[in-house]
Amino acid sequence: MGAIREMLLMVFLYLYIEKGNAVQDLEPTVLRNSIANIVNRDLRHDEMQRYYNEREYTTSSIDGMDLLIELELALRQKFARRIDVLNGLRNIIATGTAERKECCRLTSEDIEEHPSFMQNVTVDKACLRVSSTAAENSSRITEAFDDRCFQNLQQDPSLKWQYFGSEGGVTTQVPGPFVAPNECGNYENRFRPWYVEASNPTPKQIVIVLDRGSSMSSQIGSTNRIEVAKQVATILIDSLNPRDTFAVIGFSENVVRSSGCFNEELALAIPDNKRTQSDFARNIRTDGESQFELGIRAAFSFFDSTRPANNTERVIVFVSDGTPISNCPQVIQTLQQENARLNNSVTVMTFGIGVGPNQRILTIMPGQRGTDECVLSPVETTPAPANAPKNITNSSVSKSENRFGLSPTWIAGV
């Protein structure tokens, strides 16, 4: 009420002064009568009060326990319907050759405004959102998926978007939303939290280690290596779910860490922490020579201060161009020693960027098998994974198991 009184007073003073009156000439009686006129004539306060006074009301007692049981039943039924929908879609998903337009290729003839979605969408067909990194022959799913989705919408109008994301980087969405033509290829389902969490529900403890040595300032395409490394870091951070914990550090001749509690402890992957750590990663600058051992020891130190919960995976993601000042055996020995302290519970994954003089070290670090690997012939490589960042070209990838919903080891060249 105090705020309303202040507002009315300000309105009155404004109107009073607009009529050419001076504030010092204002008398209390005039002010009171003027405000009363505004309340009753303009806001119709008395009329509204009479209306409410004439209404008939009944009182009844409510049993809190009955209300809770009713609410529980309603929620149970709501979630049960959605689980039935998911199971129905899962049972009919199969590889097919259904022809669908990309969402960014839809025209005005394909879409119309839908009241439930408050935007223009397709009315009887799904559309595709194809990642720019998806393989040309990425499989599609059958039209039975579209039919079931629209049937679900007819049976339960409260349902909203239904979509399926594939390992190949193709998302089938019903109804199909309008997407601007310049956004073709911008949607990457494999890095979305819903996809990562579903494909790998195990909680993770992750330390992202960025090489910030001077060689990381070298050009790669239209950008440089450190900027690509930052992109890798932000994509990985975005893909984490709230059950994960993580940290980000940079290393060269010294280690840079985020401030506050992020300095020594893993942080929950909640939105605020993810934004803070992404900003930190984006502000990392190159300087000095790359001492891999420093980065490795700093990464393992986060696990020393954080005990893992049951079934928690521990992962170090090491992003570098493969230009250490130390030799390969020293790096592998450091990895083995640090991991042995933690009962070999940590998995190491490496992202190689550019063409460094000792890139082989990045392909053998994940195995941690021994220093003999350092002198063997180059490891076999295969084409880059479809979920590599889109500004990486001419890539190759070493064979590595992907158990964490993350990309495997891969090497990006120019």
C-alpha cells in the first residue's frame, strides 16, 4: 500500500505542476481531496469495493493430507503419461530413409502458427537439425516416428516438443520449428546436456587442462590454437550435467587457476559455476613454454581434495598442440606416478590441436602403458569424429574408447 500511495502522490504532483501551480502553494486539504478523486473517479476504488462486498462467499475446511495425496496422484499420472510416450517412441525408432527438410529450409508453405507452441511450426511433418559436423551419410529414422509424435500431440495437447538426437549429429524434431537459414548446422545435439546425460548417466569428476604455451598462439585456419582450445573447453563445460563436478586450469611454465573456491576444489556443474569457469577459460592467454608435468600434477591435485561418490568416473581432459619442453618418457612417468597414488582411478583423454613436433605424445598419454610407447612407430589414426568443433578441419583421430559422453582423442591439423 505504501508504494501505491507514493505513486498516487507523484502522479498528483505532476498533474498539479503541469497546470502551472507551484509546489509551495499546495495545501493539505487540496492534496487529500485530489487524491481521493483520483482513487474513486479514475481508479474506481469505491465501485470495486462495493462489488466485492456484494459477492457471496463460502468457507470450507481442507484436509492437508488429502490434498497432498491428490497432488501426488496427479503428478504420478502426468509423469506416467510422458513415460508411456517416451517408451512408445523408443520402440519405433529405427534406421530408415525418410525424406525430411532441414528446419532451416522450411518455407511459409510448410509452417503455420500453433497456439500451443506460440510460434510457426510444421503441422504434419518433422524436420531435421543437422550438425555441420555430421557425416554426409548420417542415418535418418523412419516416418513412423513422425506419425507417433503427432498422434501423441492429438491425444495429449499438453505435450510440447518431441525430438530424437542421433550419434551421427542429426536431430529429428516434432513439430518442426522455424530456424533462420543462416543457422543451418548450428545445432549440435551431441553436446547438449540432455543428450550427454542420457547417453552417459554416470556422474563425472572432470578436470579440463588447457596448454597455454607460446606455441598455442600459432595460427590454425582463420584462428589460432589457443582459441580452438578454449572452444573445446566451453563445449565440454556446456555438456556437463548438475551431477558432475569439474575444474579448468591452464599451464605453461606455471599453472593458472580460477579464483576463490575454484582454485583447489571441483565445482558442481550448475549454471552459475559453468558460466564462471567458461569465462575463466576464455580469458586464458599464451605465455612461456609448455611443461606438461606441471599441468598433469595440478590436474591430479583436484582429486586429492575431493573424494569420489560411488560409481563416479574421474577424467582429465588434456588439450594441447603436443609441444612439451620435456621428453615423452618424463611425461608418461609423471602420469603413471600421479595415477598410482589414486589407485589408477583416473582416465586421461587428450585433444590435439594443430601440428606439433611431438604430437605422438598426445596419442599415447591416454593409455599410460609405459615409456616404451614413446619410441614405437606412429599410432594408427582414423577420420575425425563427427562431433569435433565445426571450425576444425582436416582432422584425424587416434582410436580411443569413449565411455564418458565426451569426444575421444583426436588431432586437428591445418
